[in-house]
Amino acid sequence: MPECSAARVVADRMIDTAEAVLASLDGTQRDQAAWPWSEATEDERRRWFYTPTDHGGLPVAAMTPRQYQRTMALVASGLSEAAYTTVTTVMGLENLLDRTEGFAGFDFARERGRDPGQYRLRIFGEPGAPVWGWRFGGHHVSLNNLVMGGELVSATPCFLGADPAGSPLLGATTLRPLGGVEDLGRALVRSLDEEQRSKAVLGTRAPVDIVGGNRTRVGPGDRVVPLGDIFRGRFADPERQARMDDSYVAIKRYYGITEADNAAVELTAEPRGVPASSLNSDQRGQLLALLGCYTGRVPEELIEREAARYAGPLLDQVHFAWAGSIEPGGACYYRLQGPRLLVEYDNAPRQANHAHSVWRDPENDFGADVLGAHLAAHHA
């Protein structure tokens, strides 16, 4: 299927499902879910989170079952089958996490802290308009899509996390929503020879989180954002804020993380790590498989388009970096960085049982690049 028609097929599906959601909402619900496309709402469109905070929009808890179903149809319209399976599994983990914390964890300034009803939808602009977009997010899920000219032009930042990262199932098996995403990275670093590994491994300690955090834009010099700052504002209750800040300090102390460790993994203009040009053919295949865990989050029609960005010699410019233990079960972090690419994976909190993963296009997150070109061409 040609690229343009594939992007249009996906956009048409998004339009149909978004219109179905909006048509089912009453006035109060629509005020929460639907915002106009304007300069005044642009800052909100580019604001995103992955913590259990108010992500902005209509929560699924305030929807009827039919509205909730239509919302999930919209979510599915922007994801591959594997990615949708992962998203819905991550949402369900909220009930498991609540049990892990004894049904008495942080309340996060709301009645129930670990609440699967707090995933929220917000649509910006009118579906089918020349430019419009939508966002769906809650704890460990952040999906951001921009449609322009009848085509899906941006699907990043795209964040998926899992807490617990691994949970026991009947039959002596384990539920690991991001297990393959971690295992492929660990297999790649373990395949490196001594010279390759000396370039790839940035440090022996994994950072406590992805380095780019929830910044609207990522760039050189960025370091890990303290946990308490990845919420919609600081907590009004000083005690609650202090508990959040203390939990960040505690995990750093547990792993012995220093500022030198954070400096080792900070983002740089020139990618750190081992370039794909230094990998052998088998390792390049492993790198492509790892990349596919991120570019494969888009609908099936667009996976080939995303993968083509790193086909053949283009892959040479992608760098693979690692920090932490290379042994299974150890705290770990990896990064893939190249032209218009920043992938991060981290699994350090809860004794390496709390994973974060994100796929970003630093030049075109939220459609910034294509939107800027559109505005320059048509609204100069």
C-alpha cells in the first residue's frame, strides 16, 4: 500500500472513531473532551505525562460503557494490534499495582491513586478538519497523534510503561507487558564484543527513569527529571509533595546513583553509544528488531513507513547506548538515538520491576516540524 494512501486510511479511521465518540457525549462531557484548535490550546496539546496525574481530558470513569467502547476504538485506530494489546494490559495493571501497595498507596490528590478509570481522552480541533489531533493518556500510557491534510503525520511522543514489569500468572508463567522490549535490548548489549561494549555502556548504574522525562522538547544537556516534577503542577499538600520527592531520593540512594552517573547518561547532540555501522550483520538484525518494538506501535498500515526511516545505510547513524546491569533481572537502561529518533527504556524502580519506554522524534514530536512548515506555507 503506498505511503500516502496508508496514512490516509489510518486518518480516515481516526476521523470516524473520533466523530463517533464526540457524537455520544453530552455538553459537560464534550467540554472536557473536545478543545478547539487554536494557539491558546497549543501549550496544552503539547503537555504530556506518564505519572498518575491529571492528563487532561474526559476520564473513562465519567463515560458510559458505550462511550468508553468508542473511546477504545479510537485508541485502537492509532495502534498496531500488538501495541493495543500492550496498552490495554498496562491499563489493567492499575488494579494489580493497587494490590501490590496494599490498596493504600499514594493518593495523588484524588480519591483512588491507582485508578484505571483515570485514563483520559482529549480531542483538539474538529475531526476531518485540515489540522486536528487527539491524545489519550493515564498512568504509564501517553499517546499523541496529529492529523494534517487527511493523513496521520505524527504519533510521538508514544510512551508505555509497566508496574509491575513482571507479575506471576497461573501455570508458573509471568506477565511482562514490556518483557520483549527489555529482553531484545539486553540480548543486543550481551552480544557486543569488548570494543563495542566499551562504546555502548555508559555506566554501571541505570538511571531511575528515562532521561528525557515528559519534556515537550528534548535536547542536549537534559538529565533525569525528579519524580515529583512529572505531575500536573506541584502538590498543594506539602506533606504529599515531600513524600513524592523523598521517594525519588530513596531510589537514587538505593542504587548509589551520583551526579556523575546522571551526567554519563545525559542527552547529547552527538549520540552516545555504539553506532550501528560498527555492528555485524546479526547485531544489526537485533537492532532492527529492537527498533521495531517502537516503530511497530503505529497501525499495521504504517509500520513499513516508519521502519523505512532506518533501512539500509540509514541504520548506520543509529547509536545504541546502555547503562546498568547486563544480567537478566538487573536494573537497566538503554537508548537508541539517531536522526529524528530518540528511544529510551528504563527498568530500575521497585528493584527493577517498574519499566518505562518511550519513542520520540525530537524534530517532529506533536507534529511540530510538519505543522511549522504548514503554518509557514499557508499562514505567513
